[in-house]
Amino acid sequence: MKAIKAMRMMRLTGRRAVGEVDSVYAWLRLLAGVLTSTIGGVGMWSIAVVLPTLQADFGVTRADVSLAYTAVMLGAVIGGPAMGWLSDRFGITVPVAIGTAMLALGLALASQAATMWQFTLVHGLLIGGGTSASFGPVIADISLWFAKRRGVAVAICSSGSYLAGTVWPLVIQPLAQWVGWRHAYFSIAVFCLCSMLPLLLALRRRLPRETGRHSAPVDSRRAGAFAGGGNGLQLLLMLAGVACCIAMAMPQVHIVAYCTDLGYGPARGAEMLSLMFGTGIISRLSFGWIADRIGPAPALLISSSLQAASLLAYFGADGLTSLYVVTSMFGLVGAASCRPTR
């Protein structure tokens, strides 16, 4: 009798959990995930906005300042798998809470850095790891809550980092110009702490383990070459991600400084950076829709080819109008090539 009751409870729980997939709550959870990624993404793009100011303030070369961005990415490389492991074991709220604390503390400490190496070290140890919690683990969690529209849902969630790149430059540049980059960093640290922690309330619910594994099988015809790829596929996607991000980082990190060098000023550069990420949101959403129809492998091939072509266009762009045009083109096609593939 106990075994029969247990089986009935498991069936009822499974039905209730499956009913939550693609539900209204799933979309609300997606909204919370996007907001988390948007706010937490500030750690990736703050350096690009204040790069010329940091160079002058610390009296270092541009390569020295760029090393801080490299440190953020290295911190994310180490922090991403660690945060993913925590998410698998304890749910998404634990890594996001830890990441929020790391991000806020890192931004606060960076605002007090006396030397460039201190600034770089804080970005690598705290800001990079903290930022990683608001990207990969959040996207992986959202993918469990959708079946019919998984590609679109993942595309929307992954757009959070690009929404961060759209919004934050327009906030950081005038704020840093008004109160200085140090006060701007500290103010953002307080904002991240006060805004990201309440979002955890919307992410507390968890799907049963078995439901999370089997609720959204991937059609092998739509998955194409990605079906059953195993560890070999994972390695290929990692290599593709590295190559993609190298290409993406060049205009993303240096566009503000480049505009300053050309005499257009950091404000114009911040506008171009925001434009790049704004059009990138369109790219990610569009290619999420495309991936649902032709499969992720063909969609990735198309977007990567277009990204390479648009990147080459920067060689002939040094006027203000041409920079705006090429930047919008790069955003429209480049962002999809690093969209996480389900």
C-alpha cells in the first residue's frame, strides 16, 4: 500500500511539474532571469566605458588597462563551471546570491584601488566570478522551464548580457563624468546588491530532478549535427566560443577608446557601444527563432560567417557616420554567434 501511495504521489508531482514547463510562471521566471543578467552584466562592460579615464588616472598604457578586462574574462572562465556546479547541486539561487555578493564587493574594492594591478586583481578574483553567476547558470536554469519555445527562451535570456551592454554604457559614462569613475563604481556596487538579491525570490522554485532532465527532449532533426554530440561537441562549442569572443571583444572593449583617439569623445563611444549591444539583442532574438526552425548548427554557421564579414568592415571605418553604420551591422549579426546553443 505504501508503495502504491508513493507511486501516486510521484505521478501527481510529475504532472504538476510538467504543467509548470512553458507556463505563465516560466515566462515570469524568464523575466527575472533577464533582469538578473542585465544587472549582473555590468561587470563585463564597465571597464570598456571608463578605459580612457583609467588610463589617464593610473598613468598606464592601454594594454595595461585592457588586462583588467582579460582578468574579468579569466575570472568568468573559472567562475562559470563553479557556479554551474553550485546550481546543479543547490539550485540557481545559491550561485546568484554568491555571485551578487562577489560582484558588489569587487566593484566597491575596485573603486578604492590605488594601483592598476590592484584594480586588475579585484576584477579577476571577484568581479569576473561574480558576473559569471548571472549568465551561464541562469540560462541553463531557464532552459529547463521551456519545451516548445526553448530556443526563443534561451535567446531572450542570453540577451540579458547584451541588454546590460545597451543600458550600462549610457549610465556609466555620464555618471563617471559627473562624480568620477570611483564614485560611479561604488554607487553601482550598492545598486547591484540592492536590486539583484530581491530577484532571488522569483527564482526559488525548482523543478523535480527527473522533470528537469526529461521535460524538453530535443528533436534530432532540428538539432542536426548537435544531436548526441557528447564531450566532443562540448569541446568544439568551447573552441568556437573562444574564437567568437576574441572577435567580439575587439570592438566591444576598444570602441570607446578608439572614438576618443579619433577626437569624437567618450560619449560618442559609449553611444556606439550601446548601439552595438542594442542591435545585438535583435540578433540574438532573431537567431533564436531561426534556430528553432533550421536547427542550431546551421544558425551558428550563418551567424559566424556574417560576424567575420562585419568585423572586416571596421578596417575601412574611421568616420563618425561609418563607425555608427559598421557598429550597428556588427551588432546585428555578431551577437548570435555566441548565443548558447541548446
